[in-house]
Amino acid sequence: MHRILRTLPALFAFAFVLGAQAKDPKELVIGTSAGPYADQIKLGIKPILERQGYKVKLVEFNDYVQPNFALAEGALDANVFQHITYLTKFAAEHKLALAPLVTIPTAPIAIYSRKHKTLADVKEGTTVALPNDPTNQARALVLLDKLGWIKLRAGVDPIRASEKDVAQNLKKIRLLPLEAAQLPRSLQDADYAFVNGNYALASGLKLSEALVREQISPAYVNLVAVRAADKDKQFAKDIAAAYRSREFLQVTNQHFRDYAKTDYQLALESTK
């Protein structure tokens, strides 16, 4: 029995290799977070790829952890949910050979409230929910610093800022770190909440309802990720080309107008 148990991992690995060899190269499995980035694929990317003969399957995740493991293990061909800062940190920490493929139109992180119509209502004890993952928490803290609610210590790297870097809590607010997916729900209790664009839209919030939105830096523009070994394969080139197409630009203008467009989309618009 012990000998059989010891051989199981090898058998599973062998079965995985056989499955990978048997996989139709025109079958694509793309992982994404539920909401706008899944909608971008459904409305704009999937139709383009299907006309090229691909069969596209979407797998939606409700966290920021499993999509990268699934991609690295070969369960996905690509994923669409993260920015380069998160991808680089996650891949390094978990020793995953993942690579960015192409950037995508991105919904900004923003502050929402169900209790207040203005940021001017902030006072001592005001509760502010924000993401608990390091990269998105840094975005929220930098915006709070710009609003004058807190003061970060001098010289802090804005991409790596954490609660430990809060030098002064100028408005004496209470920070409530939560899983990103839980932030829309936190609006029932918290005075204000930072919500990532994908989770905001998936929960029914509108970008236009935000009390303030970040100006997205290149470090936080979302992207398509693939395994590093696949970056130059034809399917990866076709995915990238679909996002870079004028057809997808039209879809973006029709359905995702409040998103930050990519450099290549802005270049397309300038050559109309």
C-alpha cells in the first residue's frame, strides 16, 4: 500500500503530461475574475478568437490567488485579473514562471460610500475599509495620503506602502483591511471603502458613483498573463492581437467607457 501511495504523484504527473500532449491547440481556457474583465473577454475577445477557429472557455475566480496557481499548473492557458506589480511579486514569492502578455483597459480602484455623499464628512473615528493584499493596499494608502487623511513616512516606496508606513493619522480614521472581494459588502457597515474596479462593477456599483478615483499608474494597469514558456506561442500572439485590435477598441468605447485605456488603444484613436 505504501509503495502504491508513493507512486501516485508520478502517475498523476504522467497523466498530466499525456493530457497536455492531447490538448487541442485551438482550445483555450482563460481564467478571470467575475465581472468586467470576464465581460471584456465575452464581448470583445472571445468573438475575435472564435472567428480564428479557437474554442474559448472562461473560468471565473473570486480571489486573487488561485488564478495564478491554475495558470502555472497548466489548468489555464492565460489569466486576466491582475497588474504587473501583483504578478511580479506573486510569481517571485511562489516561484512561478509566469509572464505578462498584453495590458488591458482597467477600472481604477476608488472610494465608495453608502452613508456619505461627500468625502468632507470624514471625522475622528470614520471607518475606511481597504484591501488587505499588499499591492492594492498600497494604492489605497497613497490615495489617502493625497486626500490628506493620513501622512505616509518620508521616502516610502508608493508601490510597497503598508499600514506600518503611516506616519500620521491626520483625520484619526479607522482602517479596516479586508479581502478585496469583501469590500463591496463592507459598504453596509464602513463609512467609506476602497473597492477594486472589477469587484465594484461585479457588485453593481458604477464607476461614476465613486467619490474619488485613482489616476492609474503603469504599475497598476491590468494585464493578460501566460506561462513564460508560452509567451511566443501562436495562441498567445492571437490573444494579444485581439486586445490590440480596432474591433476591441470599439467594444471598449461602447461598454467600458470609464476605464483607463491602454497605450495601444490611445494610439489607435489618434490614427482614426
